[in-house]
Amino acid sequence: QVQLVESGGGLVQPGGSRRLSCAASGMIVSVNDMAWYGQALGKQRELVARISAGDNTNYAGSAKCRFTISRDNAKNTVTLQMNSLNPDDTAIYYCYAVVRTSYPYVYWGQGTQVTVSS
């Protein structure tokens, strides 16, 4: 059994910053891609940023130059540093990971709410 546990959500003012963290735990052999997805109210879940086990990254257009994804392979954690937040960034943010136990499988965290509002 593998769990992804997120932390760091909350209320932030426009122009502010927030740091989200996600830790994978359980019977893990290895973790491949990790990512953050965002789902705004009434919209589909969309990729925000993705990082490979080799630290190759890609970002959604809205996240480029404002967000930074990083990971710690020794701790099986992934972090999303979000800067210059605006109300359009308000969403539930989900951690995603491809985790190999006996075989690779996609896991999702429970989601953490980020609200950008004055």
C-alpha cells in the first residue's frame, strides 16, 4: 500500500507565495514521475508541473516562471513552490506519482486547497 500525503495549502493573498509538499510512503521500490495537478471549481483536473526521476521538468503555461517543482528522491517527496499567486491559481492541488512496488502504478494524494484572495 502506498500513500501520498500533501501539505501546505491554505489562504494566500494575491501576489503571495505558497509551498506545497507531498510525501510518498509505503512499500516503495522506486518513484518515477511525480507531478502536481490543479483542479479549479467546476473545471477538469489539469497538469501544473511534472518532474521525472532524473529531474527533468515541464510546466503548464500558467505556471512557467512563477512555480518551481523539485523532488528529494531519498525521501520520496515532491515540492511545488508557487510565487506571484493570483486568484486564477485558486484550486485543489493534487500530488501525483508513478510508484513502483511490485509493478508501476499511478497514485494520487487527497488534495490540498489553495485559495488566493484578498
